[in-house]
Amino acid sequence: MESGIPFWFDGVEAPVYPMLDEDLHVDVAIVGAGQVGLHCAYRLQDTGLRVVLLEALRIGRQATGRSTAKITTQHGQRYAALVEKFGRDGASVYAEANAAAIAEITRLAADMEDGGGLEPRDAYIYATDESQARQLEKEAETARSLGLSAEMVTDAGLPFPTAALLRYTGQYQYHPYRYMCELASRLRIPVYEGSRVTEITDGSPITLTANGRTVTAQHVVVSTQMPVVNEGLFFARAFPFAHPVVAAPLPEGRQLDGMFISSGSPSHSLRTADMNGRTYIIAAGPEYKSGQTEEEQGAMDDLRVFLEEAFGVGAPTHAWTNEDFRPMDGVAFVGPVKSGGNLLIATGFEAWGITQGVVAADILADHIMGTTHPAASLFDSTRIKPMAGASEFAKGNIQAATHLVGDRLLKRKAVSLEEIATDSGGVVDDGDEQLAVRRHADGSLTALSATCTHLGCIVGWNETDRTWDCPCHGSRFDEWGEVIAGPAVSPLKRRDVPEADDEGA
Ligand SMILES: Cc1cc2nc3c(=O)[nH]c(=O)nc-3n(C[C@H](O)[C@H](O)[C@H](O)COP(=O)(O)OP(=O)(O)OC[C@H]3O[C@@H](n4cnc5c(N)ncnc54)[C@H](O)[C@@H]3O)c2cc1C
Ligand code: FES
């Protein structure tokens, strides 16, 4: 089984871009080449502006390339809640903007050599008890009243009993990595990979540092999923969560006609994808808190048992995890970090950033071009909106704050060296410091400081992806401590492996 490598990366010939090795002066610098960054670059490339795209690793391989890649206005049960929080007008703007994003993705995919793997599929939410069924009825009514094609149906061919099914027609699924590689190859602007932006200084112009080079720009789009800027404190306004994802061949005679998500918990999200003449099920399992090793393993176990019981699916061919950020009120933050500024961000898509990412790209591109997108005020990045949903948000942030103090001072995650299995990792006490220790497949040990380079929380081992993940604001580091995902921009520090005698517990 491929552990930590998404199904989508198999067999795709990705374009390769150079590393930044010169200073640049541009009109717009876009930082991060995922769904937001690539679409924003595409929108701006023929405007006469000098645009550059800087990617820390490889294009398209982070959240977007690790998603289940459903292109839909069905964002779980969102519309009744949106009406409550933003009124009918706000919910309607959300629905229309995301419907327009579907149209944009399908238009772009139609021009691609293999159509970006785009396939029309209905998107279903299924309820497994009567209380969930009643909520679905309400959601269906609200969605319909907003002009969405949502209706209750009695059967969708699922191999397990359901109490109710809400179907959205006119939706799609795609191959996120092929699509992004194709989109990138259509860009006629400079694209740099291996160019992590480590410093952003707001001003006029804004100054960026990457690979020791300087880029100055009138506008900067920070499309790094969680912004790598402290301004706006977005890491304290949208908190991280993660899901396990697997791919496995669907057994003979089994079918899944549509994209599905459960209404209640544990959450299960399902779709299919074809590769080399076989149909695979791609499934995401229950949410877990980033950086919590046991929760991550529990969620992965739940998912595998569910797939075996429901579909007779055997061992997955691919297993990985993916992370996203939940805003306080159900709508992403998109726009300037401060009113009237030229430093722009987009974050908080809450696991529905395939369409919202395109909406964000359009809002930001319009802003740069001096026009106002119809959804700009709904997604306003400077809003402070403590309302329904704020209690869950507060819970997540209290948890983050607890990690900052608790993990660091109480060292509650420490294990002994012996407890770290081969090809695994664990946090070990070494007197004054906690260390992130990795026992490699050959039995050798390496150690890093377990202190996250963002704000000092203690990272936890991710058994599936073999990464060190931070529970506080979602930074991720590879097994050697290099940054995979921000808000951190610097690697975990190298340390000597502690003596076995000195181990703490
Ligand atoms: C399990 C799971 C399943 C999901 N499935 C769906 C789905 O089916 N449909 C849906 O709508 N949404 C889905 N999502 C959500 C979706 O994947 C994300 O919301 C979306 O991909 C975010 O796009 P992005 O461009 O903001 O981030 P990314 O795709 O992560 O792009 C950010 C890029 O910035 C780069 N970067 C980071 N830091 C720096 C730096 N300092 N300098 C330069 N570059 C940097 C990264 O390397 C990365 O390439 C899912 C999420 C999860 C967790
Ligand atoms: S991500 Fe903020 S402390 Fe680690």
C-alpha cells in the first residue's frame, strides 16, 4: 500500500518549474500554487499586469491534490446554517458564487487534453437516523429556495440502509492533480517551484523573501491554505482539522453511482475514480484533530472497517490524510488582511475549497483589478462575526491555546524511546526540551526539536503520512523536519538523539 501518497499522484507526468534564483519586481506575486493560487494566476495572466507564482514545493500537491475532489455546491448541510447566520441574501450569494465556480471549472476542464478527469455525478447527503432525516428535509427546502437543484429521493443504490437521501443534481467530480498540472501548463507567467516564501513585509511595495531572493510586488496573494502572515491573526480565526482518505479497488459487482457524504458522525465521504481500467472507491473518514496520533489512527481504522462492511473493500492501495481550516461562521476569509491593503489572503474553506477556492481566486483577482466581486462582502476577510457557530470555534481555539500551554509545559505526549516502533515516531522528553524522534525502517533513530517553529506548540506524529503535525494551527513538517504546510515557514531544528538512559516517559 502507498501510505502518505495520494491516489491522484499515480501516473501523472507533472510539469517541473525552476526555483527562484533572481530578484524580481512585479505587479502581483501569488504565493502558493493550489486551487486558489493557480486559478488566480490564470485569471490575471492576460490583464497586462506582471504576475509571478511562487510555490514552496511542487504545484498542486497539497490540500487540493490530497482532497476527494468533488466539485459541488453541496457543501455538507450548509444552507440552513448560512441562512441563520448571513440571512437569505448571504446564503444566496454563497450558492450563486459556488455554482459559478462549478461552471468555471467545467469550462476550463473542457479545454484540457483529458478533460481534467471531469465527470458529471449527483452529490448526495445521506441520513442514517430519523433526527438526521428531519434536518435533511429542512436543508433540502432551504437549498431549493435558494435556487439549487436539491431534492429528497428514496434510493441511490447504497449497499446499506439510509433514513433519508438528499440529492443535488448537476454536480461533478474530477482528477484534481491532472487538472492542476494542466492548468499550470497553460500559464504564460513565470512559475517557480521549490521557492518557499519565508518572509513577507507589508508596505508599498510589499517585499517577499524566497531562496534568499527578494520579490517586490504592488499586490501579494497569499494562497498558502493557512496564510503565512501574522497580520490578521488568521491562524486564530480558523482552526485546523483533518481526515484520513483511502483509495481501494471496488470489488466485482459493487457499484457507487454518485458522490456521497454522511449527514452525521462518524463522517464518511465517498466517490469513485477510474485508473488503468479499474474502478476505485475514494473515501474520506471521520474528522480528527491535527497532530493527534491516536485520533488519526482511530479515524483510519473506522474508515477501513466501514469500507469493508459496507462495500466488501479489502486493503486500500493508497492511504493518506488531508487537512483544512474551519472559520468561525461557515464562510471562508477572502480579501485584504487589513481594509484597503494590498496584502491578500484566502483561507478557511472547511473541506469545501474546490469551488470556494475558485470563488476566492475570482474575488482576489477582481480586487486587484479594482472591481468588486458580488461575493466579496460575504467572504470579507476583515469581518468579526461572533454568532452562531462561534461556540464551536471557541472550543477549537481553546483546544489550540491548551496545546500551547499544556503540551509544552506538562509534556503530556512524551513516550520512551523503546515505545517508538520501527518506521514510526514519537515525542520523547529530553530534560528541558521535547524531541520528535523518528525510528526509521532500518532501526536507526533521528531527532528533531518537537517545538513547532510557528508559535511553539508540540508537534505530533502522523502515522499515515509520516509527518510531524502541529495541533495548534495546522503546520506540518516532513519526517526530516522540513515544512510541508504553514503557517510555519522554518523547519524543525535538528537535535542529537537522546541517550536511552536519559529517556523520559
Ligand atoms: C479530507 C479532505 C477532503 C476534501 N475534499 C474536498 C472536496 O471533495 N471538495 C471540495 O470542494 N473541497 C475539498 N476539500 C477542501 C480542499 O481540499 C481545500 O479547501 C482546498 O484544496 C484549499 O486550496 P488552497 O489553494 O487554499 O490550498 P492548497 O491546495 O494547499 O495550496 C496551497 C499551496 O501553497 C503552497 N505554500 C504553502 N506555504 C507556502 C510558502 N510559504 N511559500 C510558497 N508556497 C507555499 C503549498 O505548498 C500549496 O501548494 C477537502 C479537504 C479535506 C481535508
Ligand atoms: S502551527 Fe502554530 S504553533 Fe504550530
